[in-house]
Amino acid sequence: MTTTGTATLEAPAPTTEDVEHVDVLIVGAGVSGIGAAHHLRERFPDRTFVLLDAQEARGGTWWTHRYPGVRSDSDLFTYGYRHKPWRGPSIAAGEEILAYLDEVIAEDDLAPRIRYRHRVTAASWSSEDARWTVEVTREDTGERLRMTTDWLWMCQGYYNHAEPYRPRWEGMDRYQGVVVHPQSWPEDLDLTGKRVVVIGSGSTAATLIPAIAKDAAHVTMLQRSPSYFLAPPLTHELAVTLRALDVPEDWTHEILRRAYAAQFNELARLSHEAPDDLHAFLIESMRPLLPEGFDVEKHFTPRYRPWQQRIAIVPEGDLFAAIREGKASIVTDTIDTFTEKGIRVGSGDELEADVVVTATGFNLSAFGDVSFTVDGEPVAFPERVTWRGLMISGVPNMAYVFGYFRHSWTLRVDLVCDLVDRLFARMQEKGARTVVPELRPEDAGMQLKPWSDPENFNAGYVLRSQHLLFKQGDREPWTHMLEHAQEAELLPKADLDDGSLVYR
């Protein structure tokens, strides 16, 4: 620190003058970034690349989410990569997923390419130089670095890891217990013998409650409105059969990957074409897993149609087992106020609690909150349009990976990487240094739609963030949020010379 008169000034963070250049800069070392790196190593082995991640280790949400019971809410045969067979149960714990990612990193020799605690803060494109200049801050030292790259690949996910969504309720200041959010779970929190209220009814609550109910005195899930649940077996019966027959693991992986994809494609189809039938199926599949006389209609009938929000997976019905055993219960009501001892709900009842867990979701981060400029002009993403859900109009040499909401995230990672691979090859054929999506003359006056149509998907974290995000159009190739069955047909055949991409 330096002192001038009576004012105390912070010394500027050290800056490294050397500017490193790589052919491809990948932002993020989670499932998306590691998947992108694998494709680069396999398809373009001569290109230089690095992965930058602000966290201390690989994995993204699997590294930052440490709450009890954290696990996948998708099957690992589709959540795993296409090239890397999954050998465990269909639903896996966070530690197992990190171990799987470690295997991919080791097999592709990616560790020397990954730099942790490196946060990208700004990216500036120069058409004259045909490259990006990227500003990076070392999280551990505060040192500021600068890198240049020909291609920027945003694989940072969509969580704001630092600031989860924390609503404020009346009376929270007078509550005498502990309030914790799953996204910042204290390592020393002991719930043994404690009364716990979990606010929320989504995948996090459904995962957390069975895990903590084993030791807590009692756990109450307090929900304003219910969610849909599905209770598949922990291991697919087909996996048991195939492994009993000693079928090679890569065959087993591909067969189960197709089986799970087909199952969820069918659920997606029913959600659009026969939502009442799908609702009845989901409700009736839960009924026999709950105590006799349990009010299924009140506690498990959402306000939205199936798959307007994600269906929460409860393997082996473990959430329902906790309810049957009396270790957990559900209250469907609004919060009136916090009290000294707990929460008073709209009915007037007070839920006494030693610990309140606010499983209220997260804040969505648009491109990691990186500041983008193109030729000195700031990029206002809400004024831009997506190109096939992986590039942005008017932004050159930049791709992003955004997975599926309804299907496994990684199913789309592979599809996006395939298309970027094709785009790299097409640029080579044309001798092009840059490519940028631009609206064509026939797209003039095209109706622009929100990033997510609420009639299609209306989760709270999506609706809270629409104003931060880019738009989509009313026609190809300016749409996204398609189902996996559609994109599995569309993306491999996408026309890279239809005029929507300008090569230079």
C-alpha cells in the first residue's frame, strides 16, 4: 500500500508484460472445456491451446458443489463423453464424476494445458490483427496477464459460483439458528440430531434431503410449489444384463447411451404432444413409493406442465423412502416470516428449525461475466442473436458450449464440438482467418424471441436472467433450445455455406 497525504491507496496488482499466444483459448475446465480440449487433441493435434479456469481445480460445478449427497441428476451414460465409456452406476456421486474427468485429463495429457485460478475478465477482438486479446487475473496472486488467441472457446458453464441466488425473507435477522445455501456449504456443519428445514423442491433439495435425513432429527422440505420427480433405478437393468454377459464396456456404454437418450427423447416428445398423459405417468409412478394416504396431488402437482422445468431425479426413490420412514416431510405453503425459532408459513404454523437450508437455486452468469468488445465497441449480448446455439451474431471467431436443460448437458457438448471441428476444417479449406455469423438479407425484419421461451422452459434462474442474454430468431440457423433428437439430426448436417457465416 502507498500513502498520499491522508488518503491510502492500494498498490496496483502486478502485471506480466509478456503476451502469450495460442491458437485456441478455452475458458473453463469443466465437462464442456475438457470435452472441447479432447476434440482439439483428436482432430487438430497441431493446434496450440490452453484451458483457463478461475477455480482451484477441474470440474466446474462438481468442484464447487460440496453439499451432502451431491450427485448427477442425469444418467452418466449420456452425461459421460461419447468417446469415454462410463463403467459405474447410472447415477453417480460428485466424487465419481470428478474421478471420471481425471481419467479423461490423464488419457489426453491435458494437465499441462490447464491453468487454474486464472479468471478471464475481458476479451477484445481486433479485425486488423484477426485475433482476440484476453485479460486474465490470477486469483491467487492478483497478477494481471494478457494472452492472444485466434479462436476463443467459451466453456465456462452458466453458474455464478460466487453469488448463489439468496432471497431475503422478513424476519431473517431475528432467526437464532443457522442459514446455509448449498452452493456454499460449510465443511464443518454437523446436522446430527438437528431439525432442518430445506426451502426448495428442485434437484438440489431432492438430492440433499435423503443424504442429511440419515443423521438429522428431522428434515422438512418447504416448497412454495411442487416439482416433478422421477425415481429410476440406480443401475439400469439393461446394464446388469450386458455386464453379466461380459459385453465389452465400450459396447455397453454405447447401448445404454442410446437407450437413455431414446427414453428422454420420448419424455420430451410427450411433454409437448401429450402433457396430461405424461403428468399422469409421473404422478402415478410416485404414488406407490409414498406413505398410504399421502396427499400426492397437493405436494407433487406442479403449476407448470411436465418439463417446463427440469424433472428431478431421485434414484431408487430415496427421497420418498425418507418420507416413508418419517425422517422427512413436505410442507407446501408460502413463507410468512422467519421467527426466532424457525419459519412461520402462510397457514400460521411454525416450523421450528436449528438449521435452514435455502436450496433456492443459483444466478445465471452470461459468458462468465467477461466483458467483450469487437473493434473497440462493447458487445451488448441482449442485442445479438445466437447462431445454432454455439456462436453469436457479429462476434468473430468465438464459439460457446451450452448444454441441454432436459437432457444430459454433455450430449450437446459432443454435438457442438463436432460442428466446431467442421467449421475449423471449412476455414482451412477456404484459407479463411476469421468467420462471423451475420444476418442475411432474407433475415431482415426477422422476429426476435427471448433467449428462452417461457412456454418452453420457465425455470426461475432462466426467467431472472433473460435481460442479460442474447436473443434467438424465428428460423434456422438463428434458433436454439431444441431437443436432442432434433439437434442430433440438424447439427451434423448444418450448412456452413448458407450465407449466415461470413468468412474472411
